[in-house]
Amino acid sequence: MPIRLNGPDAQPYVLGLFRIVVSLLFVCHGAASLFGVLGGAAGSGGTIDAGTWPGWYAAVIQLVGGSLVLLGLGTRPAALICSGSMAYAYFKVHQPNALWPMENGGEASVMFCWAFLLLAVTGSGAFGADRLLARRTSERGRSAPEPQTPVAA
């Protein structure tokens, strides 16, 4: 039976792809800030000094939390922490400069915040390690969490 792209059959796959793309971009931000790759911190080619608040901690959350979400491992709690860090970034770093994200440079923070909040609510979708581990646990006869059902509009 073919998968319909506009039906509930496709939803876990599209959600899984969404999770992978968003978290990969998030990991790239963390790697740039911590290791100076991909243009470095804020495009300067440099890194953020270890332990500086809030930038270094945000970069660690981006790298570690984004990696967990990318793998689909502990997606809901990791995505919630990532979402919260971006909400903090917007309201403490960007919003004091101007009201609207277009004016204060906070578009990425807002988009990441809402994208990770969506993943915290919906779960990992397809292709996630969470689903693989749940399947293996249920095959061993232990009780596993209920499989994620598609979100209906």
C-alpha cells in the first residue's frame, strides 16, 4: 500500500525529517560557537570562551541537546530544554533591543524555540532511536510506551 503524502500515513516520516533538519541546523550553531567551525561564533571565526554566561552554556545545549534530538534519543525532554534555551535567548538577548524579531535579530531564536516545542509535544516521528528502543523493549516482553499516534489537525 503506497504512502499518501497528504494523509496520516506520511505524518511520522515528515515529522522525522523535520526533526533531523532542524536539529542538524541547531547542532551546527553549537559546533560553530564551541569549535570555531562553519564560520565560528557569530561568523567571527572564533569560539566562545568556556564557561561564559549565557553563550557558552547555550552552545553546549545546542550541541548536546541538538545531537540527542537529531538521533531521536530522549527527543521530548531534549527538545523541551532546547526550546527553553531559545526562549531565554530571545527574551534576554534579542527582545530588549527591539520588539519584533525582524528588528532585533531574533528570528532564528524564535523559529528554533517553536520548532523544538513542536517536537517536545509530538515526539520524534519516524527514524528516531526512541522508536527503535521501544520496539526492542516490547519484543523482549517488557512493557513499552504506547506507540506515538499521528497528530490530527
